Amino acid sequence: MAAYDHKKVEQKWQKRWEDSQAFRVSDSPKKKLYVLDMFPYPSGSGLHVGHVEGYTATDIYSRYKRMQGFDVLHPMGWDAFGLPAENYAVKTGVPPAKTTNDAINTFRAQIKRLGLSYDWSREIGTHTPEYYKWTQWLFVKFFNEGLVYKKKALVNWDPVDQTVLANEQVLPDGTAERSGAKVVQKELEQWFFKITDFADALVDDLDEVDWPESTKINQRNWIGRSEGAEIEFDISNSKEKIKVFTTRPDTIFGATYMVLAPEHALVEGFAERSENKSEILSYVEAARNKTDLERQEGQKDKTGVEIQGVKAINPASKEEIPIYIADYVLGHYGTGAIMAVPAHDERDHEFAEKFNILIKEIELKDPKEMTKKVGGTWVKNYRLRDWLISRQRYWGAPIPIVYDREGKAHAIPEEQLPWMLPTDVEFKPTGTSPLGQSKELLERTEKIFGKGWKPEIDTLDTFMCSSWYFFRFADPHNEREFASKEAMQKWLPVDLYVGGAEHTVLHLMYARFFTKALKKFGIITFNEPFLKLRHQGTILAEDGTKMSKSKGNVINPDEVVERYGADSLRLYEMFMGPFEAMKPWNTQNILGVRRFLERVWTIFENEQGFMQDSPSVEKSQETALHQTIKKVGEDIENLKLNTVVSELMKFISHNGLQRANVEDTRRVREIFLALLFPLAPHIASELAEIYNYKIAHWPAYDNSRLTSATVPVAVQVNGKLRATIELAADVGEGEALQAARTDANVAKWLALGKEVRAVYVPGKVINFVIGQS
RNA sequence: GCCCGGGUGGCGGAAUCGGUAUACGCGCUCGACUUAAGAUCGAGUUCCGUAAGGAAUGUGAGUUCGAGUCUCACCCCGGGCACCA
């Protein structure tokens, strides 16, 4: 037979899988399993080795589960709307649709070259009208259910490029990443999702999913639930009250001043009555012009101004206390006002020192009792804010809203969906949303709804497209629903979800929010979309730094596939280290797995080379076989894929089973190929075909053959290893100790002192403790 | 600053209900094959020591017959959050 030619073998099997639609899953699953990758943004630079890591892991898991008889839904699609394609269009004039479709074609071809077992009949792209019709439908559904609202919000405004910027596009010094202009805050009407309605469920239901603990903690921190009291403070000579939120009502006796956020509703009225009106108003104006980032910078040096002539009354001590306005208090959290306790709170302390305010030492009381005493109520608060979904961008799903002549917003009715993204738009920053240029969009609106009606010209945050795609995979071609209830019932929730750790907060939070909302609407019946979640670790460049185009240290998976083959790349990426760990690339190490596959190839070729038939059956080798089957299965189950590769290497290594005398060589070879198949499917399929092995089913192991008749036991004297002896697995303590004592080396050490005690751990270790003599 | 995760050979990493540390691979050394190189195959490879033996899992203590694994303190690296009252 010819030498191992990875190109020939891999092309052959990829074509065969494609032609036979081998991974197309049944529509009526008997044992369902839904294994999902976070679908990629099809960037122009193509597939990255990081993608390969995650996709290979889910592929191994899917193939393994299919061999166990599961109907595995394992789909792939494209998170195709987004900024890079639009920025590229601004630079070159090439329409984002063209760039995106080209990139998708590249990605698909690259993925197929890896031999990944996706059901391509379910492929979706979020930028297609067939898909975004349902993104828009869901927006309308949420709108009708009262989970969408519009309000004025402060956004980052770039006065040079005349555009709104995302927070990530503003540099820490408050200038725009692109234009270098000083970014200002501008109030614009924006659409929001009421994600805060689900804050409690988003925290509580984390208890029921199998996710990395750190990811759960990130989510909890982001939601930032805290419990405390809302307490009203009276104002001297006024009926007005200031309501504060505090987690420490027990410190109220130490509240020697109050602070209002500059945005607080009472500020204006207080300024009118104050003795320093202009000072107050200019402080508020200055705060308003600061970006969030600039306000955070003030952390080390707090600013503020007292409202002179207006005092509050501490409800516990009944003392009159001053009121300040300071931007270290945030308008959007709690009540936008605090009782400041400088003796107890670091930030208040810093402020009080700077402004010479009384710092009063206090005795602590019981928090809930104190709350009751001062007429407060016990409440929960969240740092989570509603989700702003308007984007002043072109390459996204148009928000399906039109405005009547009075400017009132109306949802576009279902029969008009998809509300098409217009194409008569130039990709130049003009100061308003690009859709505002489209004559077609305006004419369409007037034609359908009437003269004077205007379309919404913002698009939806692309995170919305990815918040529901896992439902669509259950029923990707449905033209009447985003997915039928039956299909979702059949396939969801996702059993295993794998993707990068960079999405621990936003995407996962939004997808969970959608799930909870749809459950509330009565469309689905489960709480959580992703039962088990794992993150692949970042793959670093050979020099241990992050891969980056500018450093020229990016590894292109295509080149690796070309040179070593997809099976080698798959095996190598799994062998690198623990799945979730960050690990450096090392081209030398690929040679190791490539050599392993070549050895496998040769061993199958040469009947003499591998586990020759032998009349005598060594029990312990048979045991090793069963142990290997068990360990490989368990490790795949737990995505401990690096040790799976180790096990397989050991299996054929010259120190391992290759020299074994196992009763049936063919039987062992068949088992080995079946174990190899999920990891390196091309070569395993080829060898199975050539030599006529059946590897469709995952091999079973025999519990009774997992332990062998004799086991090595370590013998220690005072904790130091002095011998290793072979004992019957079921030997009694007395006999075991006796055997150990007769070992020459052990005896030598035992002679050095008086034996105090002996510890016997069956199958593991014997430890003699001897006293000094 | 706070919250997570992690420090094991020359390198990537195994091993955590406490029980033979360094599996598997890379690299390296020696040998076989070869005119030679490469590939392949075989032997070896934590450190010190000719050996007997000793030491070692970031550092220092502790618990234990026995600690990479448990406890305490500290150092370093990586990630996330960062005025949330």
C-alpha cells in the first residue's frame, strides 16, 4: 500500500461526506443532542486557528455522540452583520453585502477542509432577508409585549466625522479612535430592550446551568444585584424629600452630608433657591459634557459643589446636614442620590476630607431594624442597565418602525417583513444614519403607510441577531415562524455550547434574556438556552504573544492543512494543552502528531507490526485495553481532549499495547480505529475501509476486566520509596505486609530502626514507619 | 483596588476523594540503516552524584505515616470588573 497521503485521503472523504449528506440530522430524533459552536463573524482575514480549536472540540464530541446512537444537531452559520464590512465599504466603496458573501464563501470552504461534521442543510446567515425578517419580527413582538421602548440617551458623538460612536471606539483620553476628535456627549432618541425586567431571573437561573464558574461570576457582577434600603431625607423648610439608596442603613448616624448626581431631578429647583446658583449650574454643565470615561478618570480627584442655603435632615440623628452635587454619584444607579458616610465609605471619606465636611465616628446598628426606624423600605438594586439597541449604522437589520405624521412610532406589520435594507446608500460618514440617505426607503414607507410617514433609519445592534440564532437552527427554513414550537421542543435547549471567553457577558446575557422573554410569551417552555458551556483558550503565537497581523505571527490554518493535513491539525490543536487554557503555538509539535498518524498508517499496513496474534492471552494487556476505552470516552465527555490524544498515542506506542499479546488482533485494531475516528476521521475512515473494519459504533468496555489480577504496590519506609512489589489485587493486609518485609531492599531499611507502625493502602502503597535507633 | 484562574523537567504539558511526581509529545544525546544528509527504527533523557544515595512541583511555615494536591502568610503571571453607594 502507498504511503500516507493526507491530501488524497482527506479530499476523498470530504467529498464522500458531502455527496452523501452524511451529517444531515433526522427531523424526528429519537435521542436528541444539540451541539453548538458560537457562530463566527466572517471576517475578511479568514478562519483563525482559534476557531479551529473550538470547532474541532465540538466535532469530536458530536461524532463521539453519534457513535453512541444520538441524533446530533450540529449546525453552522454566519453572524454576518457588523462594522468591519461597513468600514471597509467606507474606505473602498465595495458594498458590505459583497465583502460579507465573499468572506462567507472563504470560511465555508476552510471549514469543510477541516472535515467538520456540520449539517450544512441548516446553514444560516444573519444578513439574509430570510433571516432578518425574523430578527425584525422578534423586535416587533418585544415591542408589542412592552419590552421595547424609546427614550433619550446620551451617546458618544464625534463632531468631526459627524457620527455616533460605540464606547469601544472612544479612546481612554476621550478622543475618537478614527478621527482623533474630542468626543462629546449628545442626547439622541434611542431604542432600548427592557432587559432589566429579567434581572432576578438572569442571576438566579445561573444556578441551574453547567457553565464555568468564572463566567457565572462575570454575569452576576455585570448584573450587580445588591440589597439595601431606600430612605427619604427631609429638606429644611420644604416639603421636598431626597430619596437615597444605601446598602448600609446601619451607618445612617454617620451620614453627615448628602450628594446628588448632577443629573438628579431636584438639582434645578435647589439651584434656584441657593445662594450660589451660577456655580451650581456651571458644575452641572461641565459634568454633562464629560464622557463616562472622563467621569471615571475623576476617581482619584473628586469634584463637587455645595448647594448653599439648602439643607437636609438626617432622619436618625435629626441633624441638619449639607447637600452637595458631585459627579462621583451616578444618575442612573439607585435613586441618583446618596447619604454620604465619610467614616465608613472610602469615596465619601475622600470627598469629605477635600471639602472639610464633618467625619462622624459611629456605632453600627442592625440594618433592617434601622431601615424600619427611619421609615425606609428594603429593596433590591441592579447595576445592569437596559440594552440600547439602536445603531447609527448601515450594515445591520433595519429597525422595523415607521413614524406617522405626528412622529408617533408604529411597528411595521408582519406582512411587510422583511423590512428590506436599502441599497441606494453611499458609505460615507454624513452625520446621520446612512439609511437616512435612501430615497427608496422613504418612498417605500410613504407608498405603504402614506404621505408624510417616515422610516426609522437606525439599524439593530448585531448582538440582537445573535441572540436568537440557536432557535433558528432547529427550523432554519421555516417561512411562517422564526422556528416552530415543535422544532424547538424537539431540539432545544442547546446541550453543549462552545465559544470564546470574550463573550462571557454580552452575547450570553442577551441570549438568555431572549430565552426568558420568549418563555414569558409562552412560546417556549425552558428557562435557559445553553445547558453546558465551555470556552476554548486563546492560542498564542510561537513567541508567546498574541497573534496579530501587524506582528506577522499569525498562523494560517490553510497552510497547516496543506502541509500536514486536517487530521494532524485537529489532533495537534487538541493535544496542545487543556482546552480552556491559553497556550502557545509550536510548529515542531505538529510533527509529533503527524508522526503518530504515519505510524498508525504503517502499522495497519504491516500485519506483523501491531499486536500479533498469539495463543497466550495476557490478562493485564486485555485490562489495559478496557481501561483505554473507558478513559478515552470519559475524557471526550469532559472535553479533556489533550489526554485523549495521549491515550491513543500510548495505545500504539512500542511500550504499550503494540507489544501486547491480545487474543484477537483484528478486534483490537477495530477498537483502536473507532477510538481514533472522532479525532482524526479521515484517516480512520480510510483505514477502516481498506482493511474492512467496522467503526460506526463506540466500543464498549467490560467493567469486570478493568482491574487486573496483580497490581504494583509501592513500599515506603518513613515515606521514602524503597521498592515496588507486585501483589495480588485482593491480597489481605497481613500477607501484603509480609511480602513487603521480605523484599531485600525494604528489609535493609527496616533494619535501621524499630518498626512503630505500618500503613497499608490496598493497590497503592505500604508505608513502614520506623523509629530512630 | 476588588473578583476569578494559574505557577510542575530545556519546552507544551500529565497526575488533585492526600498514596510510586514528571504520563504523552517536542527537543536533545547515543546507536542502527545510509557514500552522506534527511526520514525511519532502537536506547536514554528532572537535577546533583561513578555509585550507594540525596534533592526537587513559585517562596516560607503548618497538618499528616504520607502533601503538587489540604490550611495560613507571601511573591509572580494571566483574565475580568473598576466611583454601582
